[in-house]
Amino acid sequence: MATPRDVETTKPDGQAPAEPEPTTQGPPSGQRPGRQGSIKLGLVGWLRWGWRTLTSMRTALILLFLFALASIPGSIYPQRGVDPGQVARYFQDNPTAAKWLDRFWLFDVFGSPWFAAIYLLLFISLAGCVLPRAMLHIKEIRRKPPAAPSKLLRLPYGEAFEGELTVEEAARRLRRKRFRVVTGPDWVAAEKGYLRETGNLLFHLALLALLFAVGAGALYGYRGNVLVVEGDGFANAVAAYDRFMPGQRVSAESLEPYSFTLKDFQASYVAAGAKQGQPIDYSAKISVQDSPTSAPRDFELKVNEPLDVNGTLTYLIGHGYAPTFKVTDGKGQVAYEGPVPCLAENQATYTSECVIKAPDAEPMQLGFLGRFLPTTVPNGEAWVSVFPGAVNPTVQIFPFGGDLGMKSGVPQSVYQLDTDGLKPLGKMSAEPKPLAVGDTLELADGAGKIQFTGVKEWISLQITYDPGRLPALLAASAAVLGLVLSLTVRRRRVWVRMRDGKVTVGGLTRTEGSGAAFSTEFAEIVTMLREE
């Protein structure tokens, strides 16, 4: 008995035989439709997928963009590692916003956990992406150019001419053009432009080295901030810093044992005209001892001209005024005498705020709010400063008495005075008469007196040691070189075939967008090969 497959049917009018109807077969019992052939990756499969995703070029570019984006808050908000005074003023002016910003480490961006996470992921991604490509490129460089195709005139660039050119002569002329050459029985293959991929890899390897140098500097380096008043000194020890941020591998013995004394600070400004008050130059004259046993040497510290002691750099980053006071309590004893650093509330005129605390005064502790005016002039019933230089320095004093809370164990800022629990000494005025140098203010209730004795200046310094600084510079230079090579070098191939007195030349470029330049070069190569 014949089966349907054995019977051949034909349609009328000679049409082709009809195809059998497809049969629909359901899934085996117990297997759901749509799940046939599904693959379970498992733990190893998911790890392999995650590694391939992390080390892809797309992920590296995304992380590089996030790295640049994460650096923006470091230039918008003041950083504790650069200028802690600005951070303190931000907290004073915007206490609520500063509290929330500090929770997200926006005043210490480059030391935050989220910035470190982006940094480490970028480092791993670049390493996993670039190193395999570098190995492949090494193999590619060692590979010989391919043999000449059979139809050279079908290439994007091709030309033929009559001539008696030998394989050896064609190879010699192409080598003169710095091509890598391989010869056959009647053909020559030449290629150059490997430096394009070399430059591309050099750029990415340099980025990897740059990240490594920055990481090594953060691990083995340190930085700190200190404020020094004229006449005072500084020794490079942990206890002498106002703020010290060491790397994980840094100990107290790692610090370079140098010291210096601030002998004088001079700031010059434009005296008149439309730009009056703009700074011209800052100069700090210091006496430096490179080690405890070395002789002192003089050094002039300027902006962008740091002091360098065996790789430890001291930068001048800020300055201000430190008026000197003598506070005498109600019993006639000197409760405080010396300079008081003030923070500028107006950078144009350097009108500054000061806080003086005398916790040892008797019979009550004394605290003072001061407003320092470098160049004082009357403005109606008020007093203002019109120039940042100390031409006519005065200070307005607001005295208070009571418990300063300094013995409670709670740390206090030297730039702030909590007046809530203090009693004003005398009638408070919004614009008290300023004191000139040498003037004395008698306090009410027999609490004592305060004398304005003179004016000094202070400088704020950032001291850094970064062993990755030079490697980072070299890596950045290598990255620029690699970028130049990858943008200027073109990969191209040329073949020459000599057969029966006819020379056929073909060429192609392996770099997009370089056709016009290679067209001119190809014409020059053909002209060179035509030469007798």
C-alpha cells in the first residue's frame, strides 16, 4: 500500500506539485512551550558575562565619563584638603545645605567612597580592555603583509603601466618610503601605519598608568593644611598640622623632617584706577631648615612657586590678617596677648571677622567678636574698608562675658563664638567706634580691658607629598603622544605585480576618512615606481 510520500500529485495546467501541509507537533509531555533550548548560565557563566561587560570598551567609556562627571563637584564646592577655611565659611553661611552636602562627601570629593568606587572600576575596566588588545597588536606587528591579490585593479586604488621593473627594485623603492615589504615570485606586498594602533593602545595604557600613579600617590602620599602667622614657625610633624590627611601606608616617621619660620609676608595690589584693589603679587619670605642638622636658608614662597624639600611640596594657597590684642581681666592680669587670625568676609576689601577668647580671665571669662577693617573710612554712621591693603587698619570690638564652654570637653572652632549664654559687656551698637592701633577699650562691669596693639598677616599652606606625581606627568605626556599618533597616522597597504612587461599597482587604506590623503600618496607611489 502506497503512503502519501510515494504518491506524486500534479495540479492542472502543468503547475508544480503541491507541497505537503506542514504538520504541527506539540512539545513533549511535561515541557512548556517557549522554554525549549533555554540555557542556564550558572554562577560561572554569570561571572564570565559580568567580566566581559566590565572590560568592554563601551563600559570603559561610560566609566570615564562618570569619572569626569564625579570630579565636577570638587571644583564647585570648597574642599577640605585645599581650603578648610572656605569650608568653614560655607557651613556658617549655609548650615542646612552644608550638612546635607557633607553627608555625600561633597567637601571631600576625591576622598569619598563613591569616587573611589568609580576610580577602581575604571582601572579594572581599562586593564581588562587594553591589555588583551596590546597582546593582539604585538602579534599583528609581527605578522607579514599578505600576498598580492590576483585582481589588483579591482581594489579601491589601482593603476597599470608598461615597464621593466624587477621585484627587488620595487621592494627597495617601497622600503625607501618606510613600508614593511614582503616579496614573492612576481609580486611585492607593502604595508605601513602600524603606529596608529600603537598610538591608540599607548593612549589607553597611559590612562591606565595615570590611574595607577594617582592611586599610588593616594596610598603612599599625604597632604595637610596649616596656618602660620608672621613670626611663627612650622615643623613638618603630624601634631603641627591644622588638618592632616595621610595615605594608608603613611606613618609619622614617613614625614620629611624639615621646618621653616615665616619672616615676612607682602601682598601688593593695584592702587588706583578701574582695577583698584586687585591683587598683583603675593610673597612670603621664609627661613628653611631642610633637616634638623642643616643650616637655615632663605626662600621666597609665591603662588605656583612651592617650596620643594626632597619631594615634599609646600604651596601658598591663601592669606589674611591677624591683628594683635592684649586682654587684661578685672584683676589686672593679662588673660590673652598675641595675634588672632581673621577670616575675610569680603575678598575685595578684606574686611574680616575675628574671635578672641580669654577663658582664664577673672572674675569672668571674656570673649570678643571683632571686625577688622584694613583701610577704614567713614560711610555715614557706618565704617567700611575701601582697600585690601592695611593702609588705615582699625577693629570694631563686641565684648561678652560669661562661661565660654571651653572646659566642657566639647571641641570649638577658633573662628566662632557662641554668644547665646554670654552677657554683653556694655551697650551693644551695630557700628561701634573702631579702635586704631594702640587704642584701648574699657569693658563694663569692671571686667577688664582690651587693647589693639598691631597688625600681622597670616598665610595658609598646603603641604603635599605625592610619589605618583612624576609618573603621572610621564603618563599624561604619553597619553598626548598616543592621541597624536592615533589621529595622524593612517594604516594602508600597497601591492605591486610585475608580469609580461606590465606593472600593476593596487592599494587600499584601512583607516576611515583618509581616502583623500591616501589618493595623493598612492599617486606619488605610482610615479616613483614608473621612474627608470
